[in-house]
Amino acid sequence: MSDAYRDPYSDAYDDHETDDAPGGERTFAALPPAHGRGFATSWWGQAWLRALEDTALDTQQVKSGRRLARSGAVGAVSVRPGRITSVVRDRARETHRADVLLQRLSEDAWDRFLDMAVERAGHIAALLDREMPPHLVEDAAAAGVDLLPGIGDLEPECDCGAWDHCGHTAALCYQLARLLDQDPFVLLLLRGRGERELLDELQARSVARAAPDDVGADAAPPPRAPEGVSAREAYAMGGILPPLPAPPVLPEAPGAPPTLDTEAEPAPGIDVAALEFLAARAAATAHQMLAEALAPDHARQPVDAALTPEQDAVRLAGAGGGPGDGDGVGADVGITARLATGSGRDREGLALAVRAWEFGGAAALSVLEEEWTPREDALARARAALDAAWDEDERPQLRAARNRWTVVDAQAQLRHGRDGRWWPYRKERGRWAPAGPATHDPATALAVATGRE
């Protein structure tokens, strides 16, 4: 590493101990500029940055801090329980001491965390591998210990006089995210325990847990008291619970997903356009599901069967589009091509599938794709419906083939669904295409197929 990044602001830390020294402090040399990469690749590093970005009142200061950190303007970073410190040089070439405070865990919280970690050997192994798996954080939260910071937990202090996060404290937070990627013990030190101290305590508890009791070396450890409450007690508490809150109000339109237009380059293999498309579709789907859940007759509606991946690709392609457009709202050519591949179709086939989906969902898609032979009783009912649909002198000449009746010398067809309904189809560019929703009356369906409705 060049001198420019080894210790450009070393005079601010001459009296600090380092590398888990007895004072409980570590100092990390200044990092080089972060050209062409994000500041956090680990999920816990990203969680740290979310705590900053969701807390700061001035997003421009956050962006300024990101630029400073990216340019290498943050000096050596001192980490000790409850506080991180660095000297940051701003764009005016002025240096400022920036501090960010994070509350230390109490002794009781550390006891709960250590007991939890000892019970699960995988947590200790993950920390030794410099990993912080989600289940470790989840188990800690279940024990009442929040390892990662939340909104409002990162408290800024800077000699520039800002009362909220300024560019200097934001830059320090971005730089620390890079350090957290390399070593999650940095976060644990901030919370109050250095790596060596923490590992020594874990080892001591592990030995104590494995030691035999006074009864004898071969005696089994005493049974642990059951956790939680009895079912009778839990059931009795139900009568004193407050009433459920009122249902939410349905928004007028789906919410806008978060923007992905940031200064950071996307990781290799990440399709930003596809992510934005999926986020918009997820918001639209959530809005539709909420509308259905708030409908008065929601409880009487049948539960939809799970979609196959191919059906879901068709649903995504058609979500929010007009009948038969086949491209989806906002979907570019690349996304449409990927959805076509995911649905097992070419682009034209996807357009037909989307049109069918918009006319009747999974049932309409099944009618488009499947050709089947009705059982004798179902076939008899279908023929009776066809005979009753027209007067004898008006009845069209139909040619039957399994569950499909095609009008002779015309570009129209009726398809019989497994639920007994009739689906109108017309031939377009040499392919049979769905022309409308299903109906129980074959005459109505044929009028739709021929354009005479």
C-alpha cells in the first residue's frame, strides 16, 4: 500500500491502542479509493449502511459522504466500544474529526448472547470464518439482543458543527461498511467486546457447559427447565389481548419501488432493468392482493392454486398490460425475451399466452395449451348445449375435434374447458388466438370469436 493510504492522518491517533489491545480499541489504516465497487458486499455491511441511509434527514449529505469515502478522503479509522472515529478531508481540503456512536450492549445482553452462541456451535464457527450468517443475528434477536444497528441507532458527532449526519460522518459510516465486510468482529467490538475477549468468554462457557457435575463424571447433566409457557396459560391469555387493528386503507395506486439509480456500479451478473421491472410488478401485485383481501366477499373466494414457474413468467409478462400486448408494462426487449424463455415459448407464443392469461388466468392458459378428450357424460352435455344455443336454421356448421369445435369455412373456434365453460378463439396470422373470456353460452362465445357480439 502506498504512503498516501497507509496513514495520511496518523497524528490524530498517536495515543490510541490497536489490534484488540487492553484498552479495547482497534485502528485500521486508511483504505484506498473504492473505484468501481460498492461499499458493502456482505449483508451485514449493507444492513449497517441502511441504518445510516434510513436515519439521515439530509440525503444530500449522505451522497456527499459517499463521494468522500469513494475518493479515499477518510483517514485511519479507530474502533472502540460505542464509538468509531476518523479524520475526514472534505472537498475544500479541510480536515474534520468525525465520530459515530453506537450504544454498547449491557452485561445482561452479552450474557444472553454468549449463552445463545455456546448452544449453537455453528455460530462460533461462522464468526471464526469472519461470517455473520442471518440465523446468528435472528437467534440473537430472539434472545433480546440486537447486534445490527437500526434506524436512529447511529449517532453522529463532528467538529464541523452539524447536528445531524454530515458528509464527514456519512463518509466514516461508508468506510466502516468496508471494514465490516472483512471482519464482523468490528461490529462486536463496537457493541462492547473485542475479538480476543469474546472468544475467551465463549471458550470458558463451553468448558463449563461440558464439565461433569458433582454427582460423578458419568452423570448426565440436570434437565433444563422447559422454556415458554404452558398451552393452558397461553390460551387463557387470549381473552385479555387487545382487539385486532382496523384493516388498512387501500391506496389509490401501487407504491413506487425504491430507485436503483445510485453511484455504485451493480455487481457482476445483476440486471438492474430486470430488478426494477420485478419491483414494479411486486408493488402492483401487492396492491391487487390487498384490494382482494379488503373485498367484502373475500372469505368466500376460492384459494388460488400455486403457479408453475412457466405460468408465473406469463403472469409477470402480462401484469398491468392491455389485452394481447404480451410485453408487460415497462418491460424492455431483453426482459420480454427472458420471460418468453422462462415460459417455454417464443415471443409470439408469449403474447398469445399473456392474452389468454388476461382473459381468464391459469384456466384460460390451460385451454390455450391443452387439447383433451371429454368424457362421455361431459361430451353429451357439451353437445346438448350446442344444440340448444341456436335455432335449427341458424346453427353454424361445426367440425368437432376432441374439446374443440371449429366453424367450417370460417376463422372461428369454440374451445370447451374442463369446467364446462366455452372459450372463443379466432385465427390470427395462422395461429389460433384467444378472443375473449369464457361464457356458459356457446352462442355468446362464438359471437365474440366472429366479432358479432
